[in-house]
Amino acid sequence: MKAVLVYSGGMDSTVLLYRYRSEIALAVTFTYHARQDAAQLACARWNCEALGIPHLEIPLDFMGRYFRSSLLEGGGEIPHGDYDADNMRSTVVPFRNGIMLSIAVGLAESRGLDTVLIANHSGDHAIYPDCRPAFIRSIDAAAQAGTYEGVRILSPFCDCDKREIALLGRELGVPFDHTYSCYEGRAAHCGVCATCRERKEALSGFDPTEYEK
């Protein structure tokens, strides 16, 4: 496998980066005016440099200008409380993964690579339509049909929960203090948004994260 990784700089995609470090030829980070863009991008740069993996940054400014989501700058309040469908639906950025994966497939074809990796996991399925297994299967089929070399889209964590990903990361020596999750986008994780709460649960017992609360 010679892969492009869609790499946010968050916890899950960083574990994927370390898991497939010898097979990832390029990591690509997309920025789109999300509140956490700057913090995650800094983590992505740090980890790619640490592993010697080429890193590409692609701005998708149109998403911040034309799409609606509380995750985007100026998009309203980030929900706090539990990580569930009703609470987190406002954070959906419509078809975000579809857009990013399409670009990543084009990068793979352009560079003679055969695979695109993405780090969605089972906890995302109820909330984000473009993280669900049916979507991954469909866009994988579209990528194979739409490229000369039949580029694949693989989601190794699709059936894993976040705790399983965290435990794998601990085995791999992932520096979790150089990953970022908070949807508020502050210098320190807020500790109360749903994503921070999910991170705390996943990393319980070995969490180096600085939280405000």
C-alpha cells in the first residue's frame, strides 16, 4: 500500500498516521475555517515532521464562506454535554468528508499512490452521515470506478470505538499531547464540549491533555 492520509491533527487520525507510518507517502490537512483549524494544523505539522512524512496543507475557504455549521467560525455556539446525535448535529459540516476524500483521491492518482486513508470511527456513525460504513463503501466504489488505477479508500477504524483507538495509540507511542480535539478551538481544551468529554473517556488513565475544566 502507498497511501495518502486525510490528516486533521486530531487524536484518531494521528493514531492512524503512526499505525501506517511506513505506508503513508503523503499526509494532507484541509483547513476550512473550523474553530479548531489552527490548533489541529499545528499538531499535524509537528507529527509529520517527527515521522518524516511529507505534509500538504490545502485550504478549502469556500466551506467556511458558504456552508452552515456550528463548527465553523461564526457558526453559533458549540454544544456541550453528551456526544449524541441530537446534541452534536449542529456540528456537521455538510459532506465534508466527501469533499476531502475526492481531493485526496485526485492527489493519490496524480502521485502514483493507490490508497486513501481516513480515520472515521464507530462513534461518528450516528451523528455524521459521511462517516458511516455505507458512505465509505460507496465513495470507495466511486473512487475505484473514477480512477485509472482504481484508487481505494480505506477506513481502518470504521468498526472501532474511540477507546480502542486510544489504546492502540498508547501501544504505538503516539504523543497525545500533540493532538487536538476541542471544537471550541481554544489554546487549552475546554473540557466540557462533547468532543472533549469523548476524548477524556477515551484517554482515561493516560491522558496528558490540558483541560480548562
